Amino acid sequence: MFNRLNQKELIQSLSKRELYLNLYLTQGIFLLLTVILSLFFQQDFADWIALLQPDWLRIIVWSTPVILLVVLVDLILWKKAPRHFIDDGGINERIFSDISLPHLILVAGIIGICEELLFRGLLQTNIGYVPASLLFALMHIRYITKPVLLLFAILLSFLLGAIFIITENLLIPILIHIGIDFLLGLIIRYNFLSVRSINDKRIDDGYRR
């Protein structure tokens, strides 16, 4: 209970500006790492172009069901799982609760592009599927005391990596990642299915235990 309270208090103490600056700084670091490691692995511009195939019909056919499935699973967890299993400290609510639609599109786009370029486009291409997927999951180390969230992040990482292997098209995991973040952010922003009231009640219940 003490750790949950401290995490929530820390997040609540940050201004929206500070939260967004941290988010953009993190993604900027991922993008810089992609550039540096591309030089290290000698992955040049032509290699990147080969991974980004604008076959939009195939992209939509692959990405749409995956996005909807992942979002559905996430909603079921929000609705049904004990809150102390999936409480992220309120960070998603702080980021998305009153975000504008253009800003939501920007945030989802930046996260999806920067993370997939690094973990799928660069690391998976050069060090392999399993190591890259595990590194992506390790990025969510803050979930170490939240086994349901950690398992969800691991499974999503391996799913995106597997789709990249099958399709050989980096645009597909990028669009899936963007779509998942956008839809979940939209649900939180406009409180569809009363998810924020459900989350608040479960957080309070969890702290009283």
C-alpha cells in the first residue's frame, strides 16, 4: 500500500507540462538510440526503406483486428480485474484525461513510431525476436510489482514482434501501436464506459485494504 500511495502521490505532484516533457524526452532518447545504433549495426537508409512498405490494404487488414482485440482485452481488465493488479499509479489518467484530440494523435503517433523504430525496426532486425521483445517488456519495469500489467506488456511485445516477422513490414506494428494508444487514450479522455470512475473507485478500494 505504501508504494502505491507514493507512486500515485509522485505522479499527482507533477504538472501536466512535466508529465508531457518526460514523455517526449523518453521518446526522444529512443529516437536518438535508433540513430546511433543504426550506425553501429550499419543499418542504412535503404535498409529502413525496405522495412517500411506502404501496402495500405495489407496494413489495414493486419492492424485493425489486432488493435480492436488488444483494446478489448485492456477494457476487460479495467472492468473486471482487481484494481491493485492493474493500477499504473494513475499516470495514464493524468496524461489522457483532458488531452485535446490533436495532442492525443501527436502523443500516440510519437510513441508508436519511436518505440517501434527502436525495438522492432532496429533491435529485432539486428539482435533477434526474443531479445528485442524482452527489452521492450523491460522498458515497463515499473510494472514489476503489477504481474497482470507486466504480463500484458510482455505478450503485446511478443505479438508485435511476431507480426513484424510474418509481414516483414514495420509499418504494421507501428500502426498497431499507434492505434492501441490512440483508442485507449480516447476512451480515457472521453470516459467511455465510465472507465475513469471505475478506476477511481478501485484505487480507493485498493488503498483501504
